[in-house]
Amino acid sequence: MKFMKLGSKPDTFQTDGKCIRYVTSELATDVIINVGEVKFYLHKFPLLSKSNRLHRLVLKVSEENSDEINILDFPGGPKAFEICAKFCYGMTVTFSAYNVVAARCAAEYLEMTEHVDKKNLIFKLEVFLNSSIFRSWKDSIIVLQTTKSLLPWSEDLKIIGRSVDSIASKTSVDPANVTWSYTYNRKLSAPDRIVEEGVFGERIESVPKDWWVEDICELDIDLYKRVMIAVKSKGRMDGSVIGEALRIYAVRWLPDSIDALVSDAQTLRNKFLVETIVCLLPTDKSVGCSCSFLLKLLKVSVLVGVDNSAREDLVKRISLKLHEASVKDLLIPARSSQTACYDVELVQCIVNEYLMHEKPSRALGDVGWNEKGPDDFVLGHGSLLAVGKLIDGYLAEIAHDPNLTLASFIDLSQSIPESARPIHDGLYKAIDSYLKEHPDMTKAERKKICGLMDVRKLTMDASVHAAQNDRLPLRVVVQVLFFEQVRAASEVHALRNNPQNASHPTTNTDEEWEKTAAKDDRKSLKKQISQMKIKDEEFPKNVKLIKKNSKNSKSGLQLLPSRSRRIFDKLWIVGKGHGENRSSETSGSSQSPTSLAPGDTKSSGSSSRHRRHSIS
């Protein structure tokens, strides 16, 4: 910290109680100056030789036959006046970043200019500010902090502007040239930590790009805003550093607890703080801040009632980085007008905004999946798949809310395109959680929510769980078992056609399954089923081969409950009949797999009733 000493005489100011200050001297004091609640008993001559304003005030009270001057609006109060009075007496005065602004404003009020006396107080303080204070990083910040209590004087004297420019200029300096001290309490990640070898082999850790962000966090929000605007206007700062600075400031000033956020004493302040941070976010919405930080800002904005414009800006920024979010980040508390625990509508808006950006690439998504294959699709559409997984996880979390409406659940689930869900395990988990938390759902409602998932896109583990799930409608269980039959038959067929790959049946089975799951046309599926002509004596043998080589198939068959095994056996008999009897294929198998449920077949009455009775 920089200091400046003026004067050489000893300090002879004395105190008499809290409200009286006087100078000990052989000469009696001849003027009383009231500054606020403090009375100063002083001498006219030293004061009038330095201050033009005091000269006029003394003349005025002399005409009124009085020796008492009242100053009510003195900048800096009694302390600043005492500093100026000591300077007039030639006493030793020490200036630093903490009192120089108050002294400068007081000197301006007293008109201690060069017209009154050469090298007067204003001149010396300006030299100190320009040659020392504004050249120091931390002194510039301290000076800026002291200006708020001295408005409008500090603004009119351009002290605020000069402090802001000094700080912004130093933040733009190449980190390699930073030689002054700064505060940095954060731990650098490995990619950000740069260690160089010194001349004598010592290890020197380089200055990080965001070395300055913690020091300016102590500024009030209005001054912080001016500094950040100046930093951005320089055009030399990366958006990522700007985002980090805003994140550190938000962590410093936003309370952690919800009660503190929404308390009457803090709501307006927190609202202004969030709106200011949002307006300071980098211009390029795709860079700068992490999705997690933006979602936290959105949570706070909901709680404190931030304006719609700021909230919409956050939604747009979040939508560009939605694939980076976590389920925990999306759990935004519901507004007071909502009955649910979480604000599902707001998440729906974010997803809709995300899909607007992804629409061009999404139009090519199905082509990419069918023509390029799953591996190339994942590489080209990783963010879309990540969002699909994220929303399924979010649905599974909010499904535990008893006040979540079925319409909200379905709308959010249906907003995700099919290309974002190559596997429906996550969606199945969410549906199962919703059914468990809402046991009073009607049959139609359960059928509607289960219609969201495609049982052909369930993995073996999910299919085994679904086959044992009493909460699912029987129709869905039948569909699961039917396609597990197709999966098993595909494995057998692959093993028969490629006996040399018998030691690796899982890979071939997965490829066959992916092809089967990707085709929704009922004719294609019927053709695949009809091609699987397996004799009775071949099936036990091949099943043994699958059990020996495929751990998943083995566990799946063993874990089926008796009810599901009976259904599975019936379906196997029906499937075998398709291969042996063309007439039955024409009358019965023309139905799609998803419609093969009890009571939906078109066969004759007695046979239909017998099958319905045996399944249920």
C-alpha cells in the first residue's frame, strides 16, 4: 500500500468529549466551525490562507457579528475536515488509499486550489492519486470502495471513473507481466496450472488468466458492474474468464439457504444482483459460463422474482449447453403458484429451446442412424443423446412427486425425439417410479403412460424387470415377452448361421437386435418372425447353447416369474404355429407386435377365450 506524508509540525489537536476538537496553542482560538455534530475551535489565519470557501464563510459570519460557522453537508464528515485543518496548520498528515478520496472531496469543498496557495492540498492529492494510487492494483480497488460514501463528489471529480479504468486496464495485462500481489484462493485444475523452470532450476508457477477475479469480488454490485463493463469493453478478455469472474462473485454474495434468499431484507438486493450478473454474461451465449452455474442463477431468479427478460435470457443460454447439465441442476423449485415440487414447465421451456437449435441436425438424425450405423450416430449426435439421457433421469426424479400431473410427465417425455432415445431403460425407470408413486391411476392412465416407451428398445435387464413388474399393464408384459422371444430366436438364428462365432454370441445378438428394434414396419417384423423356422427338437438344443454362451439370456430366463413363464410358453407355441401354418399366419400374425395382447386377436371365439383365460 502506498502512503504520503505532508507537513512537519506535531499534531496538537485535542479532544474534549466526543463532540469537541480544539488546537492547543498560546493563541486563543477565534472561530468555531460546526461540522455535523462536532465543534472545531480553530484559528482563522491558517485556515483562510489555504481555503477560499472558509474565507467567504468567515467574512459572512463577521458581518453577522458571530464567530460560529455551520457546515452540514461536508463530504467525508468531521474526519475529513480535521485532515484538511491539520494541513492548513502544517501538521503531519498521512494519506493512504483509505482516506485520500475523502480528503480530496473535502479539499474540493473547501476550495483549496492553486489560486489560493501554490501546491495546495488539491494539487498534492492529485499527484498522489495519479502517481501512486492508480498505479497500484489493490490501492485502486480500495479507493473505488471508498467512493460510494462520498457520492456525488467522487463521481463529479471522476475518481470513480479513473479507478474503474485503472482496474480494467490491469486485468487486461498479459499474465506473464503481472508482478503485483493478488488474491487467489481457488485451486487450479491440472490443465490450467502452468509451471515453468526458473533460471536456477526452481519451479515457478505462472499467473493464471483469472488472477484478478477474487479481488474485485469485494466491490458492491453497482461498482462491480462498472468494472466488468470496462473489462469487457477492452475486448481482450476471454468469455470463459468473464464467466468465472461472475461465478465467483455470485458465490461470494448470494446466500446458500433459500430462506435467506427470499427474506424481506434481502429479496430486492438479491434480485438486483442476479439481474446484473445476467446482463454481464458474455455476449456469445455458447461460451463463458458452465451450464451448472447458469441453472443455479435460474433457480435463484425464480425464487426472488427476477424479470422475465432476464429469465428468458438464461433459458436461451442454458439450452445451448443443456447436454452439460446434471439432473440435480434441473431440479428447480416450483413457484408459489404451482402445486408440484419442481418447476417442470420451466424445464419444458429449456428443452423446447434446445430442440429449436438442434432441429437442423435432428432432421438428419434418422438418416444418420439408419445409414451410418449407431457408432457414427453417437459420435455425431452426442449432445442429443446426452439430453435424452438427462431428461429421462429428470423424469425418474420428479416422478416421486405425488403432485406431478400425468400431463406434465407425458408432455416432457414426448418432447424428446426418438433419435435421442436409442434405449428406453431410463424412460422405463421413470415410468415405473411414476406408477409406484401414483398407485391410484386408472387403467387408461396406466396404458397411456406405458405407451411412451417402446419395449423393443429395452435391454435384457430392463426386459427381465418389466416381465416381473406387477405395476405394468398385462398388455405391456405380453409385449415385453414377445420381443424377448424374438431376441432369443435371433440369437439362435445367428448361432446357426455363424457356428464359428459361437464363442461370441452376444455381439451378433446385439447387432441383430439393433436391426430389429430400428424397424417399426409390421411387415418387416412379420417377415423376420416367419424366417425363424425352428423345429421343436432344435429349440432345446439351441437354448442350451445360448445359456452356455450368453450370461444375460441365462439370467433372463431364470428370473422370469411363473406367471411370465406361462405367458412366454404360450407365446412360443403361437410363434411356432406361425412358422408351421401359413393359414394361421394370414389370420393371426397380421397384427403388429404391439397389438398382440389378450383380447385383441382376431381368431375364433373358443380359442380366443381359452387363451385369454390362460394368460390372465
